[in-house]
Amino acid sequence: MRALGYYLLLFFFITPFITTQHRYLYTINAHNFSSKGEGTKDKLQGKPPYRIKTVIIDPGHGGFDPGTHGVFTLEKDLVLSVGKKLRDLLTEKYPQIKVIMTRDKDIFIPLYQRAKIANDANADLFISIHANFMPKSSITQGTETYVMGLHTAEYNLDVAKRENAAILLEENYKNNYDYDPNSPEGHILFSMYQNAYLDQSIQFGQFVENQYASHANRKSRGVKQAGFVVLKATSMPSVLLEIGFLSNREEENYLKTDNGKQKIAESIFNGFTEYKKKIEQLPETVAEVTNKPTSNPKEPVYQFWIQIAASPNPISKTDSLWKNSPFSIEQLKENGLYKYRTFTFSQIKEVLKARDKMFAAGFKDAFIIVDKNGERISLHQAKKELGIP
């Protein structure tokens, strides 16, 4: 939870004061956002050929700021390790992309300096990595991704306040921030700033959350909005990734292993690969870390969703129907019905695994929707075309 405030503070420095239109439901409806949202700069307005050139990886906390902690694990050490693994994956698979870490050792970097690193590099994407903590609860688990925006729940605000409080560890912080982390009014005003790159941030975040669930087998708690200074100050798409709860002993035990850290890093990398393909409007040319064959650019493009409900009237977000869903759910209106489905999957094996998870969670009527090059086809046909028995 501490990371949320941290992210709010960083957002304050990296995002200009531009308001963009957005919508969200339950978590965030990333599927309905375009890859080039209003209010973005020229580099995201379709001036061909746009290519992602620079990515910032920001391992949270560091030095005399340990972040949160579990029984055996300090947040600052965990996220630094994951950040380095992500850096190695990106530099190996995308040698043409410049990857910059705000810190690559155990040192304290003020939030405004982290944002300055990203802005000075004219970065295309800012990824801040954190670990979560739930006071008085040892059972809460899962991943969360935050983008800059309004505090839509008291929990989001609490996380933001904890993370933004990192500025109190900085010398002369009053000279660097027009913001008081001890002031409730300050957080309310701060949460009103909107990220000019909100569409892209949400889209990237949802790709990563889907990968946490399908590749790392983690519980995804979805994409959420809150006011992080570290995100507000960056002039690029920016996310804060909460990779798990150190207050949960089982989750801490997973995250402290090398395999757990590697799976988390691979999930972020796979999400980046999907985001890069979408934002650059390119065919998939780099395989995800799943040993799947690289797609042929001439092959058709398939998209998959899992629908769990349909109703003539909207279903309340407090309805018990959503309680056990292992994935974020979006609402859309089609043919006079409100339909509820997961966000997009790009691989048929991933969506088949996800459907099994939905069945296990009690959604016995869940079924897969398939889109091929913009047209609806049956799952049977898709499996036949893709060679799936």
C-alpha cells in the first residue's frame, strides 16, 4: 500500500496538467480506450513511424527508505531485483530500446529526481515497481496496477498517502513539492490532476495484469486510479505496479524466490510486448517469454474474451457476482444488453486457461468470445484454425 502514495507523488512531476476523457468500471475498462488517446503529444498522435525508444524502470524506495516489509523481505530489495530482471529481458529482446533504471543499487532517490530522469530522457514509458501491504490482514493477496487519476476508493487514497509520504524523507522537501503529504486537503486536490497519457497507461497496465494472471498464476486485482506524485510528474505513459502483498506470508514466500521474481518480471515484459505491438500498430515480432513461436505478420489477428453475464439492466458493482472473479471485468452494451466480460486475451492458450480459472471460481456459465480480424467466429473454428485440439 505504501507504493500507491509513492506513485501519486511521482505522477505529480511527470504529467502535465492536461485533462483527458476517460471511463472506468469496477477496475478500469482498458479495452475501450484507443491506443492514441486525446491530449497526448505528437509522438503518440500517429506520426509514422512511431517506435518506443526509451523505457524507464523505477524500483521503488531504496537506501534509508526500505518501503514496506514482510517477515523476511524488504520492499526496496525485492523490487530492485525484479527491476533488474525486467531490464535484462528488455535489453535482450529489444536491443534497439534504451532501458534506464532510476536506481540499480540500494540508494535513496527523491521522487522528483526519479521523474526528472524520465523527463530528461524523453522516455516513452515509465514503470514504477513496488510491493504492497495490507495492515491488519494477512490474507489479502494479488497484484494491482495504478495509473494517475481520482481516488475512487478510500483504500486507494490510503495507499497513495503511504507512498507519497516518502517525500518526508527528503531534505528540503518543501522546496521541491507544492504539496503536503500530511494534509488530507492536499491529497484531495492532488487527486484532481489527470494524466495526459491516461489511455496508454491504462492499456499497458491491463496487459501486465492479464499476464500476471495467465503467466505467473497470480490473482489480479486489476488496474486502478489514484494520485501518485511519482506518476503525476512524468510526461509519458506511466504506471505503478504493486507486484504482491508482503503482509501475506504465502505471497511473500513466492516473491522472495528467484523463480517468483523471474515470473513477475516476465509478466511485465510480456505485457510490454503486447503494449508495444498495440501502440506501434505492428504485428507481433518478438515472442513472449512462454516459448511460443513468433507470429507471422501475414497471419490473421485473433482476440479473445470470456463473457460471464448478460442483463437487460446494469448489474451493480457491489453485486456478489463479482466477488470471486480472478480477472478484471468490463461492461459493454451490445444489442440492447449489458454484457460483462474479461479484458482482451491475445493467445488462445491463455484464454483457455483463464476460462478454467473462471469455472473453478464458480462461473460455470462463462464462455469464450473470439474475434478474427474484426469479425466474430466460433471458438471451435478458432481452435481448428490454430491447431488446438
